[in-house]
Amino acid sequence: MMLEDGVEELLDREVAQRYASWFRALADPTRVQIAELLARKREPMSVGQITAAVGMAQSTISQHLKILAEVRFVLVEASGNANLYRINENCLSCFPTAADVVMGRPVAAPGDTPC
């Protein structure tokens, strides 16, 4: 959007911070693999199941899941004495919009993100 003095308006700082946190969370290949696995499965998975699929130590996977959960790419559900992890469908739908906004591509409402 163009301001009166001919200077373009920047992306809202709060939205920019949110988008930056998403990109940081996905800046690690293991976290990308975990997000892709959960998005493909579309059902909650235990740390053990994710660990077996990714082939890394459970403590490493748990740390990656924590980072993904902090930005709400992954949602955590308690199941007895364990946690189950699933992809946040809202983030799947709004992440491409975030990428478009950052790349300067036109989008309908860059500040309207449900994540």
C-alpha cells in the first residue's frame, strides 16, 4: 500500500514478527521433515512414531517438536501419560500467504492469519 508521501507502507511489525518466527522454526531440515510427515499423515503421532520415521534420537525429535509447537505449526494433545503431535491445519493454509507477502506478491489480507 502506498502512503500519501509516496512511500510504501511496510508490513505490520507484529505480522512480520509472526512470519519471521515461522521461517525460523522451519529453518532446520529435521523440522521441515517433521512438519511434512505430520502434514502428510494428518493424524496425531507420538514422539516414538515420529522418532522411528525420522531416524534420530528421541530427545532431538522432542526438541524439534517443542520449537514447532512454540510457533503453533504443531499442536500437542495429551493422551494418558504421553503427548500426541499433529500438524496445525491453519498454519498449513496460511504459511503460503506469509511466503507470498514476504516475497512482495499480492495477497488478499496479509494481516489476517489464524495461526
